[in-house]
Amino acid sequence: MSYYAIVTNLGAAKFASLVATGQQLVLQDFAVGDGNGVAYDPDATQTALSRETYRGVLNSLVTDPQNEQQVIIECLIPENSGGWHIRELGIFDEDG
């Protein structure tokens, strides 16, 4: 199994709009899901996780000191959450 990230069509359009207007992207929340019990290939047309199991606020977001084209995002899931496998993850801006 391989792990990878995609930018959704909605995310790409939002980013392009923000760049064009000079505004900043404010990433705020993360969500994880169990993929409805199966691994699947994410699709750029998605606007939500297949089956979200937890949502929380980002713990930290910093530019990678070794590659300024990347960010490092830290997300914490409380120990009393769980009972599922994480098969999908989403990062959401302040508008959701």
C-alpha cells in the first residue's frame, strides 16, 4: 500500500483565487476517516472524506526548514478517540 496526498479541485481553485487576490490561505482543521472500511484512491472531485471519524484543530503548521515548498502539519487525536483505522485525512481551511 502506498500513501500520498492530492489537492482537490476545490482546494486548487481556492488557492488560485487567493494567490490572484494576494490573500493568504488559512489552514485550520483536519479530519481523519476510515474510508468506510476499505482503502481507496482519493479523487480530486471529493469535497469530503468517505467516512469521517474524527475532526480537530491543527496543532501546528510550519514551513519545512529543508524545503520551503513544503509544510509540516501536526495533528493530534485524543487517546479516547478511536476504534477505527485511519485510511484518509483531510486538511481544511477556515471556510471548511
